[in-house]
Amino acid sequence: MDTKIEKKKGLKPKHIGIISIVILILGFIWHLFFGDTRSSFKVEKERITISEVVQGKFNDYISINGLVNPISTVYLDAYEGGRVLEIFIEEGSMVNKGDVILKLENRELYGQILNSETSLAAKQNDLRQTQINFETKRIAGQRSLLESEYQLKKAKRKYEQNQSLFEEELIAREMYLEAKENFELSQKSYEVNKFQSKQDSLLNTTSIMDLSRDLERMQQTLSMEYERIDNLNVKATADGQLGTLNAEIGKQIGRGQNIGQINVLTNFKIEATIDEHYIDRILRGLTGTFERDETIYQIKIKKVYPDVKEGKFKIDMVFVDEKPENIRTGQSYYIKLQLGEPTEVLLLPRGAFFQSTGGQWVYVVDASGEVATKRKVKIGKQNPKYYEILEGLDPGEKVITSNYDHFGENDKLILK
């Protein structure tokens, strides 16, 4: 007789395996839709800087390093080239306008002047000889004109006599016509000589005037060359302190070459370079301050240079009132340059994170202090201490402000 086999109750091993797989799949689906899928990175708190966002007054200024220079610099250029013969004043000495600093020697210039003097003497001789020749020719022309006038009067008198005799039929017609023709010829000869004398006089006068002008120009040229000789004495063009002097005894200096400078010490200016980030906000007239020997001095921007080189541009500043008594060229001052009036804003302490993110986002630490998540922010102005926060943060929140370079692209940081 057959025995009835009853099914065993309970979970079999294969059922447990299936259930485990289902649970894993459901867990994965839940984590995918409801869990935190952001990438994370573990960071030690001791290696980062955490700063708090606060509400306060934002002092709109920047700190710059300024270098003291003379208010103006006059450059010394050689008007004439030559060999340095003698140096009368050394670097660092005070000079007055017109003082001879050094003397040059130029033998080629000496030769040019000698040639010019010789040419001038020859031109003067030519002018004198031309004047003598013209005067001789003028006298000869006057004599010729007088002779023509005499012959004209003589021929006229004979013509008039023969005309009367011919009318009375006392002489032959031939004699009358001969006297008439001689008179007419003498009259024409006189007119020609008179015209020639007048033309010669005009020509002589014009020629002498041209020669005189040539002579005057040569004299002016020679005077200018004498001035070139004087220019071999390099002189101070302003009162001040002789700065660099690039000259040594025997050194050859080219024409127009810069050989030094004079620092005008009636006043001083402060030169500084500023990051191009501020170029739209730096204007002439902005004021700044610096402290020296427990005294605060005020300065203002006199000139903003438009050129940007290697990410920086240059400004010149001058003192508003008094300046330090012991001020010297080459001193450097740390200046606080005011860009605007203080305003009440959200403040975040400056940090190296800005170089990593460009101020576009930050890591914000949660209330537990154990997790920091990435958040977009908007940063406005900045000074040496704070950033102005326009959007993305609230007072009291804490932000990692140290460098982000080693955090990678992770959205969340686990703080240990």
C-alpha cells in the first residue's frame, strides 16, 4: 500500500537566496532614487580652515606696496657725440641748472668747424671781389653812357644846323641826310646804353644781395657749429640731484645717447602696481593712507597708466598735505587705498579657496560639523580681509576657506 508523502513546511535554501537577491535589488533601487548619490571625500579637520559668515561693515580698500620716487626726472642726453674728456660732478651730488657735469671731445666736429671757417672766409673774399668787379663795371657803364650822351648832343646840334642850312638851300641834301642819320644813330645808341646801364645796375644789386644772403647763412651755420662746440659741455637742465651717470673718462658717447638723469627733489611721488582686477575701479583722485613713525599720511592718485603688463597696471600718487621728514628715493610704503565708503554686507574671511573656484562656489559645513557640501555663491567686492557675499550664504554658516585643490571634483566632504 502506498504511503502518503507530506510536503515539508518552511523556507528552503533556494527560497532564501531568491529573497536575498530581491532585497538587494529593492535596496539598490531605493538608494538610487532616494539615497545620497553625491561623490564624497574624507578630509581631516586639522588640515583645513573653517570660517564663519558674518554680517558687518565692509571697508572697501586694497593694500598695495608703493615705491618713493622724485616728483619728476630729467634725463641727460648728449646733444653731441664724443669722448669723455673730464667729469666735474659725481653721482648723488646736488646740481643747479647750467652746471657743467662733464666735457666731451669731438675732433671730427673741430674739423668741420675749421672747414666752415675756411669756406666762410672764401665766400667773404668772393663777395668783396664781386663788389669790386661790379663797381668797376658800373663806372665803365656810366662812362659809356656819358659818352653816348655827349655824342647825342653833338649829333643833334649838327643835325639842327644842317637842317636850317638845307632849308635855305645852302648845303647839299646829302650832307643834311648824313647829319640826320648820325643824330638818329646817336639817339638809339644812347637809349641802348641807358637801358644796359640800368639792367647792369639791377643785376649787380641782385647778385650782391644773393651773395650777402649766402654769406649770412654761412655765418649762421658757423654760429650753430660754435654752439655744437658748447654742447660738448654736458650741462644740468634743472635743479636737483644727479642720479645715475653712465660715463667714464675715455668712454665714447654717441649723439643723443642717454648718459644720466637729474632727480627733481622739490617733491616726491609714490609709484605702485595694482592687479588688473581693479582697473575699472582705480580712478584719478582716489585717496589712500600709510603709517610712518606712528603718523598717518594721506596721499591721492595723480595718474593712472592705461597699459597692462603681466596682469598689472601702474599708478602715481602724490602727498595731499605733509610728507615724512626723512623721506628718501627708493623707500617703500604699505598703502591702504580706499575704493569706496563702508557698507553693511555679509562678510566671508578671505582664503585660498578663491584661487581654486574663482569665487563661484564653496564648501559649506553643516550644523553637525562633520559634513561639508558644495554650494554655488556669488561674491562681490573684496578687500585684504574679507569677501562681500551677494548670494548663496546666510549669517552664521560656516565655510571651508582653505585651498580646494586636493579635494578633486567631489560634491561632499566628510570631516574627520
